[in-house]
Amino acid sequence: MKIEQLKDLLKKFDANIIYDADLKKKNWFNIGGKTKVFFKANELKDLVEFLKTLNNREKIQIIGAGSNLLISDETYDGVIIKLGKNFNRLSILNSNMIISGAAVLDKKLSDYAANNGLSGLEFLSCIPGTIGGAIKMNAGCFNKEIKDILLSIQALDKTGNILTIPVEKINFEYRKNNLPEDLIFLSASFRGLPKDKDEIKKTIIKLKNQKDKNQPTNIKTSGSTFKNPINKTSKKVWELIRESVPADISFGVLVKS
Ligand SMILES: Cc1cc2nc3c(=O)[nH]c(=O)nc-3n(C[C@H](O)[C@H](O)[C@H](O)COP(=O)(O)OP(=O)(O)OC[C@H]3O[C@@H](n4cnc5c(N)ncnc54)[C@H](O)[C@@H]3O)c2cc1C
């Protein structure tokens, strides 16, 4: 659709839309070009209305924290959607079930579980993404994956219908699942096992230290994308990548919060 037509169609969403938006600040590696439309959906009703208004006339892509995306330098000829405020909520049900919005950071869910004395979600503290991205990728580390703690998800199809899908109906494999590509995950429920809060927090610190040692997340080498050499005495992938680049090219270093 021509941009003028699109602007006319989407006028009522103007407060949450950026046209010709730069995507560099929206992904982990700070790379890539622009998108024709960037829409921040703060509430479910806005998202449903937005999708119904678009009515499949544009390509749509949803992004989380952008930690598993390599964005092209070419302008994306479609709409990028990011979930905002109301998808960033956490709550406890029946003392051992956590309901998490899809925009919640994995680390935030892990900390929330720890503060509520629920174990099993510690590994999420080591994955730099959102719950939506983690479900899509069946994210995992330290021998645990999202499928191991998931109970059900709530999702939206691109025509605006809301579905609840129990984990038994989803086939998860290594870093993928068999759900339709066009689903937008809205929220998910997770199972935790009651345990002493301090023990859980100790485990989180241990896992984070282990991960930082093997795959430091404050240096953007994308080393975590590759398997480390089997030989334990060899350098780690992130070290090899860093050393392979000329000294006058610097890697972005993140300031840890
Ligand atoms: C330093 C570093 C360390 C990492 N370590 C690990 C690790 O230990 N284990 C691991 O599994 N991964 C790891 N990753 C990869 C990445 O963090 C995970 O894949 C993460 O789950 C991606 O989440 P995200 O929110 O950033 O998703 P994005 O990168 O934004 O998107 C990834 C995919 O998920 C889709 N998506 C995002 N949100 C939604 C939603 N709400 N609904 C539907 N689809 C959605 C996107 O369309 C896209 O297809 C690492 C990455 C980095 C940079």
C-alpha cells in the first residue's frame, strides 16, 4: 500500500506509530535499516483494532528485545510491531502458577519467580530476551528450555482472534515450535516449584556467573550464536571473534544496569 494511503488508514493510531522508523535501536546488535511502519501496541484492544484495520494488507513482523534478530540494511516494506506497557505484567495464580505478559524480559520473570519462592525458572535469568521471543525460539540454557516450565500461551492471530493454547498442543523442538508463523504471543502461564527464596537466588547467581564466563553478554561479539570449541583448553568463540577483528574496529560494549 502507498505510504499516503497507509497513513490515512492508520490515522487513529498516530500516537503509537513511527513512519520510516530506524530499527537500529530496536535490536541487540544495533544493526539494520528502517521499517515503513513501527507500531508500539500498549494495550490488547489497540493491537486487535490495529490488526483489524490493517486487514492483512501489509506484511507484519513482531519483535521482542531483538536479541535473536539480524536486521537487514534495506527498508522493511511492512509493519513492525512491538508490545508495550500492558504486556509487561506479572502475576501469581494458585500460589505456583505465574502469568507473564509477552513483553516481560526473561530475567524479570526469573527474578519474580525467585522473589515469590518459585523455582525452575532460574535459567531464564541468562537469556537476554522477552517471553514472547523465548516462546517462539523455545529458548533455553543449562539443560532447560521454555517448554519445560510452560503451561499454556495466549496468542492473537493476524485477523485479531484470541486463542489459548495448552503446552500439550505445541510441538517444541530445539529453538523452534510448530505454531503458525503469524501468531502474536500475548501472555503465557508457567509452573514453578516452591523452594527457599535464598536458595533460588543463589542458583541464579551461579548460573549467571557460569554464563558470563562462557558467553559474556556485555561484549557484542554474537559469540553465543556459535558452539564453543569442544577442546576445553581452546579459547571461547567470543574471544576468537574479538581477536579476529582489526584493532581499529571496536565492539559495542553495553553498560550493565
Ligand atoms: C548474548 C546473547 C546470549 C544468548 N543466549 C541464549 C541462550 O542461552 N539460550 C537461547 O535459547 N538463546 C540465547 N540467545 C538468543 C536470544 O536471546 C533468544 O532467542 C531470545 O529468546 C530472543 O528473544 P527476543 O525477545 O529478543 O526475540 P527477538 O529476537 O525480538 O525475536 C525472535 C523471534 O521471536 C519472535 N517474537 C518475539 N516476540 C514475539 C511475540 N510476542 N509473539 C510472537 N513472536 C514473537 C520474532 O518475530 C522473531 O521471530 C542469546 C542471544 C544473545 C545476543
